[in-house]
Amino acid sequence: MDTSQNQRQIVRRLHALECALATEIDTRFAEEGVDRRDLMLLTALDSPDDASRPPHRGPGRTRRLRHLAARGWIDDTGTGTWALTDDGRAARLRLEEIRDTVRRRAVDAVGQDAFDTTMRNLDAMTRALGGDPDAPPRGGRRRFGRHGFGHPGAGRAERGDGDGDGDNRHHGFGPHDPRCTPAT
């Protein structure tokens, strides 16, 4: 196999794994009537750094906050800030466990030793390209792929993400990525 084929194989498999993880997490969260952004918002509101301001900006923020408030997971403090309720904290922990269970299934599929070897190999490839495998992802919403790193208009897709909240950006891999097809 030549270098070009090796490169495509790495990208293809990383993309397939990311799609499978995102699809499975989104499916489990949909059963709970939430999505990954709801978990991100609950996590941010439970953060000691600045729990008063939701991190999500844009037209969907108000709808998302009302949705969480209607579930009793957050309360409007009356001063323009929001606070996580005890039920919200419990929901955040339950959603994190759902997400972590999906991730554990992926690791368990190959076993811990094979997973550790895979991680060492990915770290070595990252370092060989001058990257730091322990560094946080760059640029917030910017992701790999068509609208990702180094591409003009990264993070600004021309089409909506399909969740109906008016947010017209594509957020990387996952079920809303037209290249990500769920396994049947």
C-alpha cells in the first residue's frame, strides 16, 4: 500500500469511528429527549468558572434554555443568569454516564491492550507531524473535514445542521454530517 493509500485509510477510519460514536451517543440522548448541546450547556452551567452565562450563542440559545427549564433542570435566577437545579445536576451525570458507556463499548471492542497500542500509535503519528497529542483541539467548533482545519470558511457551512434551532453551521462529524451514514 502506498503512502497516499495509507493516509486515506487513516482519515477514513478516524472519520468512521467518529461518526459511529456520534451517531450512537445522539441516538441514546434522543431517547432521553436531549442532544449533546444540552449536555454541554448543563456542564457549563455546573462549572465553577462561570456558571451564570450559558456558552451557547445564537438563535437557538433561548429555545434550548427554555427546554432545559421546562424539564426542571435549570432555573432563571431573575437577574439574567441561570442556575443548575439538583435535577439538572443529576441529569448531567446521567447523560455523561450514557456518553461514557458508548465510549467504553468502543474500547471494550478491542480490549485495553490493543486500545493502548492504538493510542500510542496515534500519538506517534501526531508528533511526527509536529503536533501535540495532549493539546486541546484548536478553534472551538472547527473540526476535521470539509469545513475544518485550514479550509476557507471553517466552521461556517452553507447548510443548516438539521436540528431546527436556526443555527446554520455544520458542527463537524456526526449524524448531521452528510458524509456520516449510520450503520444498519
